[in-house]
Amino acid sequence: MDHSHMDHGKMGHGDMDMGGQCNMNMLFTWSHKNLCIVFRQWRVTGPLSLILSLLAIALLTAGYELVRQISRNYEQKHDARMKAYMDRTPNGQDDGAHESSLPLLVGKDSKKTAQRNGTLVKAGLYAVQVFYSFFIMLLFMTYNGWIMLAVAVGAFSGYLAFGSGLSATKSVACH
């Protein structure tokens, strides 16, 4: 049977768009041709989309420092709350008798409830940081020099905006 007249152009390719494929590099490159950033839908199609993508990446990376700052602030407030419990109870024991005399800052929660809630919030903030840092790692793993520079610029500007007065030793790392 002769099948030469049949169009087999899209058979077997499912939902793949063969016209604008993403270019995956495992070696360092400066090329932005067919560059997809993390998602197939985030595609660089020209100089304007490259510049907008680089700005978005720099802002995303700077946002990581904001999340770290929020986390540090929460930990300080939580530690102050726990210290208030310790300062108002003999030997740091939560005997329940002193709860009514705790300052308004501490509120009516028992020490154990406040400690548990604080631990849950800190764990949630930590999970957000880990997710965020892995996302930044995926950006860097495009092996594209432009994307890598945008990550570095974002880290720089994020540190200037949110990390002033803090140690710079903790890096944007996988974990």
C-alpha cells in the first residue's frame, strides 16, 4: 500500500511544538536563541524578551534576600517572646501561675503553644527559602551567561536592599 501521499509531519510528536523548541545546553553559552528559562512557556524570543527576562530574574533573586530578612525578623521576634516567658517564670519553668502576669507582648498563649507555633512558622519560612534557593539554582543551571549574570546582579542588589549590616558569608546556595 502506498502511503507517500499522506502527511506524517506531526505523527508521533504528541503535543510538542516542533517550530520553537527550547534549546537545552549542558555547556556554558552566551546564546539566547531558543532559550527557555525553567519553563517551556518562559521563552526568550528576541532582545526585548531577553532584557525583560533578565530583569525578572534579577528581581526574583533579590527577593530571596527579602525572604531571608523576613525569616530573620520573625526569628528575632519569636526569640524575644520566648525570652519574655523565661524572664517571667522561675527557672524558666512554665507552671501556669505566672501567665497572667506576662506582658502584653507575650499575650495569653501558653509557652508551649507559642513555642510550637513559632517552630511551625520558622519551618514554613525555611521551606520557602529552600524552595526559592532551588529555583534560583535551576535558573543558574541553564548554563547561560546572561542568566548567570542576572542571578549575580539580583543577589548583589538584594543584599544591598535587605542584608545590610549582616554577614555575607551565607550564599544563595542549594540548601
